[in-house]
Amino acid sequence: MVDELTTESLRKKFKNNFDLCNFSIAIARNILMSGQPATLKEILREIDERASESR
């Protein structure tokens, strides 16, 4: 697990910024709609983990 996520580390996992943005919005929406409280740090870690799985 990455201790500190950076924009650059997440960008490397996507073709372009639009793909990263759309993926991130979908993940965050799913987390929030599930009723789970989450911090931005938790959401970013979830994005990082799921992006790694989808590659």
C-alpha cells in the first residue's frame, strides 16, 4: 500500500486525466451512496487499489 498518494502516482495508472476523473467519480459515488462515511484519504486509497486491480 502506498503511504502517500500523489497525483502523479494515480495518473500513471490511466491513459489520460479524463479516465482518471471518471473512474474516481464512480468510486467516490459508490462509497458515498453505500452510506459509509469516508475521508478523502480513504477514497484515494480505494481508487488506487481498484485502479491496480483493473489493469
